[in-house]
Amino acid sequence: MEIRDFTIEDHDSVCKIALQSWKVAYLERYSVHQIENINKEWYAIKNHSGIIPHIKNGSLFYKVLIIHNSITGFILGEITIAQLNRLFIDPNFFIMDMGKYYLDYMKNN
């Protein structure tokens, strides 16, 4: 298991995890069509590209979780105001307490 900073090469994997997670977490609130549209907008390549300078200057944290050489989750937040904005885990890894692992990691690092 590895946690490292997001890079633009992670874009496709992060988008896939976000979409899968949204469909599990928000299907009672939004239609599949709405979820897909929200994810297209929020996780557009231009948005991810715009985040990179903020990761590098230390104002944002955006970490990916890698298990068996695959990205299985990500966490994003603002360092300057100590705010967690997003935490998504591949639904196939929900039972492994990866969300708790991520939060413990962020708390201790």
C-alpha cells in the first residue's frame, strides 16, 4: 500500500473511482445521468491540471492510495484552512477500512 501526491497521469483512474463511488454513495439523491454530469464537470482534465500548482505550493493536499499497483482511492483538501473536501475509495475496497486508513494517515502526517 502506498500514498503519494496526485499527478496528472492519475487523472483517468481518479475519475473512474469518483464516478464509481458517487454511484454507490449518491444514487438515492441523484440520477445516474446527474452523477455522470457532475463528475464530468468536477473531474475535468482542466480542473485537475489547475490543481497541480496548488499541490506543489502546499496549499492543497491531493493524495492517491495505491494498492497492488492500482489507484484505489484519493483524498483532497485545503491545507491552509484544514478542510477535507473529498475522500473517495473504490467501492470494491470499502470493507478494508481504506477511508479510516486514509484519515489516520492524514492526521499523522
